Amino acid sequence: MKFGHPFVPYPSVILNCCPVGLIPTKELTPHACVAPEEIVSEGVNLARRGAAILHLHARDGEGKPTWSKAVYERLISGIRDKNADVILCVSTSGRLWSDFARRSEVLELTGDVKPDMASLTPASMNFPRHASVNPPDIVRDLLRKMNDAGIKPELEVFDTGMMQLIPSLRR
């Protein structure tokens, strides 16, 4: 990883950008990048402008959120083809699907398409239409799978209550 971009001098700032989350659609904003090719293009643009880390949420061919490791493979390879230095972090969100198999599928990628990091949210939280469900056993299993694969966790702490589980993850 090279640091020292003219807009983001190391070590004062590490910019982590998310080209698109789970919710944005073209109906909500025409600027949302929802096709895999758009996500790759926006990710490359963000890295060129100084993002050190890209937090990726995958979208299928219809622009709907997906857990598919095949789509993540397209995103990762597309970005790495144009920028090998940016750190790639994939989502293991419990917001739209809570089962371990779907959430952890992306952690099975290997070789040049293995992500550098993966999100890990240490507690559940409510949103207006959905809950992001993160029971302690799923959090521990996701962390175990990340560790086994050599993928670093990106702890997503949205409030101080989420810090309660973190000490027990060291065991």
C-alpha cells in the first residue's frame, strides 16, 4: 500500500470510502452506482482521489444487493486490475440476510480476488425498515472465518454499546 497521496498525506488521514451501500437505488438518486461495472468505476475513481480503503457492497445485474462471491470476485478483480494498492474491504452485513452461510460466502474468495478486509459489526441495530441482526455467535463465527482466511476485520462500531462484545472476541 502506498501512502502520501497529495490530498491524503499519511499518517494524518486514512480515507475509507464506500462506493454504494445496501440501500441507494437509481430511483432514490440517479447517481447511485448499482451495477457491478459502475461500482468498479467509482471505486477506481475514489482510490485515484485518495481513498486508501474501499468498503464494497455487491450488487447483482439488476442492481439489487447480493452476497454472491461471484459478484464480489468481479468487483475485486475489476478494481485490482486498475489499482493494486487500494485496500479492499467486503461487507458481511446482517441487514438484509442474517444467516451465516450467505454472510460469509465472500470470505471464501482466494488468490488475487481474496479481500484484504471484511466488515464485522459486533452488535445488532435497528433501521426504519430492517434490523441488522448480529448475534454474538454469528459475529464470532465470522471473525473465526476471517482469521482462518487471513482477512482482517473492519470493526463497524456505530454506538458505544457495540463495544461490549469486543473484549470477548479476543478469546
